[in-house]
Amino acid sequence: MIPDINENVDAVRRGDQSVALCHHIGGTVYVSVTSGYSCVDIRRFYQPFDAKDGEIKPAKKGVTLKFAEWSYLCSLIDIIHTAFPALATTLPCYYDEDHMSQVNWLSCLECNPFMNQQSTPTA
């Protein structure tokens, strides 16, 4: 996701008013970049009990990185991979063979954390 996030960060820096990236990165965690905000937000989401149409909302748990902090974090990736080689080769669960059937994918809480309901983040 880093290249896609960086592309959206660059668009916000150029003044593009139509940036609205919100991408599920696993479990209940989403990353977002939005016009009008000079940050990358990595945040947990939750689904209220009275949610309509599977709507999910941002939780308090998360981190907001200014663009400079995001760039610095990206510059550390090679160092992190050198220190922890297993992270460099880790693949998301949707590459596993058990995700080749729709039933198994739907039952995966990493891929579908809100119990098979359509989830639409609202920020």
C-alpha cells in the first residue's frame, strides 16, 4: 500500500481537493489520506450496535502521522527489514490457499472483521 499512499500524499501536497483514500489494511485497521488534512491516519474502526447498512466508525486507537513523519517511517523500512527479516517476507492472509474459496475468505476476521456485513468507513 505504500506506493498508493505516497501517491495520495503527493496529490494532497499539490492541492488536489478530491483525495479520499481509505483502505483496509487488516483486522479492524484502516489507513486514510484525505484532502484538507496533511497527515496519514492509521486507525482502528468499530461497528456501532445500531449501525445502519454496515457503517463503521473510527475509534480513538490509532496514530496520525504528519507527512514528514510518514516519509521518515517509509525511509526506515529497509532498516526494519534488515533487523527483522521475517517481516520482509510476510504475506497477507489472503494469499493463503484457504482464502481461495469465498466462504473461507468471508469467515476470516482479518479480511472481514465486521462479521460479513458490508462496511463503509466514515471519517
